[in-house]
Amino acid sequence: MKSDAFLDITDVVCPITFVKTKVALEDLDDGQILELRLNDGEPVQNVPRSLKDEGHKVLTLEDNGDGTFTLWIEKAGLS
Amino acid sequence: MSQLTNEQLERYSRHIILEQVGGKGQKKILSAKVLIIGTGGLGAPAAMYLAAAGVGHIGLVDFDTVDLSNLQRQIIHLTNDVGKAKTQSGRETINAMNPDVQVHAYDEQVTAANIRDIIGDLDYDFIIDGTDNFPAKFLINDACVLMRKPFSHAGIIRFQGQTMTYVPDKSPCYRCVFPKMPPKDAVPTCRQAGVLGVMGGVIGTIQATEALKFVLGIGELLTGYLLTYDALTMTFRKIKIPRNRRCNICGEQPTITELFDYEQPTCSFGR
Ligand SMILES: [Zn+2]
């Protein structure tokens, strides 16, 4: 799937996972897509939910098979 | 403005998470310029919260030195600071709190002669009146109205506090509510008037909140209202105040068009 930006948040923990994702989305235009690499467990449970709460569209979640996931998010124009 | 550093993303994470703030809002805070007049009971907590919030430029105006009797409420000054200029002591505390903040010190009392230059020095975005006397409060109001600058007024005495926010064209000014200086014998001298130390914390923190909301452009400011606080009965009241069309400075036919100083009642007891 094509994306307009890529962010890896496997090296940080809550709440910086969400903070970094949120700031990365702010830099995109509405409708653009962020590709996000995140860890299994707490991040994959909470980050997509927080992004939906802010109105963004979570498109696909893919298991990379190495304890990480890739999430595609479409920016929605709230912020 | 440049990107937030990883350290800033972490330091301000609880701000950035807020839907109404975000990274964009935090950048606004980091480039904001807030002037705090008086680093006493009100100005001290206001300055500290604004410093913690990452307000990029904080101006501190005070001509006094730290006195032992200040420490019961002026929490930006520490025991070791007694005798130091308050602006210097304030600067040291802020520098220790947050390296993102630049402190601009003005070691003087605001007067009709210098207040325009002080506010204009950095073209401050928002002004906090943390002074403890009526002449300064009227002067700050008049200067902000004439210079079209938003500001937060506040006062504390004993167990009581009050605050209101002025925004040009949008709200009544301090003179709309209090047209004239109170008569001298009606004003308790500072010797007679004690104040519970926490009063400045409650009201000064509200002033800092208003500054942050203004900078962020969020929520509703305390414009058109006077908020009063009685700590003994734990009562907050939000009193609606109208604009006074006949206000001497912001009314339809203003009579005050230039700044002037009221006579300063003298008091040597620590502020
Ligand atoms: Zn007025």
C-alpha cells in the first residue's frame, strides 16, 4: 500500500508512541497516508484507538511476524 | 517554526496529547511572548507554570529585591535568594525549570514613562498584571487599552481574590468596572493587609491559564466577567460585567488618551 510518510515508533513507549504519531499526522494534508511501524502489545492495542478518537481513519493493520505491526492511517482534517 | 525535538515531544507530551493543543499548539506556546508585571504572589506562580508550559519568551518586570517576608507566597524565590533582585531570582528558577524559555528582565517599576517601551520591547502577545497596588493596575489597564494588548488583571488580599481578562474590542476593561482609584483611606496599606500565601497560587495560575488559552486560541476567555474567589467559604463567583460606553479609556468618547501615573502610596513593608 502506498503511503506519503513513514514513522517507526518501536523505539518509544506510551505516551510518546501516540505523541509522535499525532505530530507526524499534523505534518500531512487531509487524505494523505501515514505508514506506521509499531510494537505488538500495548502500542498496537492503544495507538490505533487513540487515532480513531481524533477522527483519523485507520485503513489496514499488517502483522510483520517479528513482533511488530504496520498500520496505515489516513489523515482526517480535525487538527 | 522548526520541528519539535524528541526531548520536547517528551517534555510536552501531556500537552500534545490534548486534542485542542497538539504539536501545533505546543509550537505556538514555544514561540509565545508573555510579559509578567510583578514577580510577587501572583506573578511567581504564573511565571512558573508558563515556564513549565514552554512559553518561549517570558518578560519579568520588578524593581524589588527578595525579602524574607515574600517567601510565604512568592514561590519562584527561594530562601537563598533573599537580597537578590527579584528578576534575577525569577530568571534563575525559570532557567533551572526549562531551558526552552528565554527570560527577559526589566528591573524597574512600570510608569507612564516606561511601560510602552517594556510592552513594546518584544511586542508581547499577552500581559499578566501581577502587581499589588492600584496605581500600577490602572496604568497597566490604560497602557494595554491604548496599545491594544490583551491582559489579565488580578488582585488578592487576605482570603479573597479576583481576576478578569481584557481583549481589545471584545470585552470591558478594568476601568469599565472600576472607573476611579479608590479613595486613599479606603485602601488598606500593605501593613494592614495580610494574605494567605496560596491565594496567589489559585489566582495567578488562572492568569497563566488565560495566557495559554489566548496563545492557543482555544476555549472561552474570562472576558466580560469578573471571577471572584473567597477561600474561607470556598466560593467562586463569575460576575457578568458589561462594557461601559462612558468608560474614560475604552468608551465612545474617551477622555484618557495618554498615559499618566497616579500617586503611589508609599509602603516599605515587603511586598
Ligand atoms: Zn473600559
